[in-house]
Amino acid sequence: MRPGQAARLSRVLVGCHPRRWRERYGEELLDVLDQHQASARTVLNLAASAVSTHLDPAYRMEGFSMTRLRRAALISAALAAPFVLFAAFFLYGMWPEHWQPTTDDALGAVAFSPHGAILVTAFGESGDGVDVLWDVTNLSRPRRLSQFEGGEPTALSPDGHTVATIAFSGRPALWNVANPRRPVKIATLPCCDGNLLWGEAFSPDGQILAAAYYDQIYLWDVADPARPRLLRTLDAAVTSPPQAAVGNSLAVPFSPQDIAFSPDGGILASATGTDQVTLWNVTEPAHASRIAAIGGAGDFIQAFTFSARGNLLAAVTWRGTVLVYSLADPARPVRTATVRGLLARARYPGGSSQPDQPTCTTCGPASYAVAFSPDGHTLTVVVAREETAPNDAGRDTAFAWHVTGSGALGAVTVAARDVADSQPFLAPGGRTVLGGPLESSAWHAWALP
């Protein structure tokens, strides 16, 4: 049952309750339906409620005793139970998905609308993940608009009307958020069951959605989001990294910033290999092809970004090395800057610097955010690092370099804030950092000086 159908049927069922019940509870319940996504479960619950209240003498008599009310409730429950069981059995096949919103997962993805008024935050993954829409016209006073099934990864179309996220099944899902108070699921993309969906990105014109998996990237025509068409599948196999590289784990440490389109939409960049970013020519998405593989860092690429002109690509690695490449000839990227030892240079509470290796054996060295300023003259990298010693404290440290026209990095400035984030993000413009606690569906923002 589609969310839009469930919402309409739910409102009809509210009107099917007895008049006295509607006078007491109807308006309040309609407000709840306006603020939450209705589902098949909502419809079933309201149907059972309507039957139960019609059978309940409390809503048909002016006066009644508590004894009679208890007796009526027992009779109503007994009469309604067969209906509920039958409906549950009959409709079970209509519920291929079951969503339980997360309550303690950390912030996993962030997406801004181009005009900056709408923000999407994603918590958790498929099954219990949540996407939340916010009015951030005033970022210091965000207003929650709605939430719906989703989680990491999440992307927002350039026109701000479509959110690409992940469904309970683990497949990409498209939601219409033109009315941000009433999101409606419009499509689930039929591919790759059982394979990990780790990244999604819209092209600058909003016509193409790239959905990245462990070994493939699917390019979808989403000009009509309700009728997506698969255009091309790219072979983006990732080789297994050395065990020592990721703390005795063979999992590749993908991040939310591991796939992106160039500003003109002609190039798609994605993390592939143990230390590579692959560039794809997507000028004609149905005939997309590999242009080049940027490698040689000897470390996993954890986040990257294009400059506004698309002539530079900046990346940061798993252990804190910043790399800048010139894409004057995309087929032959040229490294123009390298800055090592970012983790050791990050400052933490107490003023002490940190070693290159983490102090705990189960956590990664850091999470990163990276962005160019709109004019391309500044590159900002934010470092958020898990630590268990000496006091479980944390700090986001932001490094900002002047960028020359050739792609070289000049003087650096450093800013920090004492906060323990799971994953930092940079808002458009690169001057505001967003993050969230490690075990809480919450987020905060702070402005760089």
C-alpha cells in the first residue's frame, strides 16, 4: 500500500468513527496524521478502532456506569479480535516492508536544497533508518517539518523536490518532498537485492541518479521520478584491502562523500579500489565510460569534492592526508598539492596533539568533511575523531587553506570546537559545520570564524 493511499484511507477511517468520538479525538488524530507518514498498519489500526468504537456503548449513550463500560470494552474487544486477525492475515502480503524508526543512531547523511531553506538529515540504515526534513531558513533555529522511512545514504535533487534514500529492502527509494510536510514515496528502484547500497548522488540537472554499490554503479534516468529508467551499469569493483589497514576488517570504509558529480554534470567521481577515485565520463549516461583512476595515495580515499569550476578535485584519506588534483585534462589528472599528518595536527581538549593512529583498536582514525568555497579560493577539511583515551572527549578541528589558481595550497588556518561527532558535514559555502552525537538522533551546527 503506497503512503499516499494509506494517508487518504486513514483520513476516511477517522471520519467513520462515531460522532461523539470524532468530537473528542478527531481533530487531534488528524493533526497526528499530518505530521507522520501513514502506512498499511495505520489503516488497519484505524479500521479496528472504528469497529470497536461503534460497538462501544460509551459512544452511543449519554450516561453509563464504569461496570457497564468495562463490560462493553470486553465485548467490543472480543467482537473486534476476529476482524483484526483476519485483516492482518489478509493484508500481510501487502506489507513487504516494515519500518521501525531509529531512536539512537547517529547522523549519517546530510543534504541541503540549492536555495538552502530545506535540510535533510538521515539517521540509521535500511530497516530502522529515518530521514527528517527541516526548515533551515534560519539555521540557528531549525524547524522540524516531517520524517519518513530512509537512512544513510541520502541525496536531495537540485530542485529540492525529490529525496533519494534507502528503503527497508535495502534498495534505493525516491520520495516526493515538494510539500515537505507531507513526503510521499513515489518509487523503489528494482535492483541489487542483498548488495550494500553505500552512496547516492543526483546530477546537477537532476535528471540522473547514481546509486553506488560495492562493485557496481547504476545510472538511473529520474527525469520522471515516478518512472525511473536504468540507463547504464558501471563496473566499479572494489578490491579487498589489507586486514591491517582497517583494524582487522575486510570492509571498505565508505563515507557519505565517496560519490559526486562534477558541477557541469559531465564527470562522475566514485571511490573504487583500495586507494582510488575513478572518474567516469557521463556526458551521455547511457554510454558512460571510465576516464581515469586517481590513485597512489597508499591509503583509502575517505571524502572528496570538486571545485565550483570543476577544474580541481580535493580528497582526504583515511589516515589524514589531503590531496588536490588538477582536472584540466580529466584523462590525465595531475596532483598539485599534498598535506600529510592531518590527524597529528588536530588539537583536542586539553590542547594536546594526537598521534596518527587511533588510541582504540575498534574505532577508525577519523571521519572527514571536505569542501571548496564557492569562489574556489579556499579548501576546508573538518576532522572528527573517535577517542577512548584519556577522557572520551572529542573535538571537531577545521583546517582551511588558501588555494591558488594552479591548485597549490597556501597558508592554513585552524578552528576547533569541543564536540564528539560521528560524522561531520559542511553546509554549502563551506563555513558551517554540521554534526551529531555518536548515539543520538540529533544534530548541531557551528559556524567557522
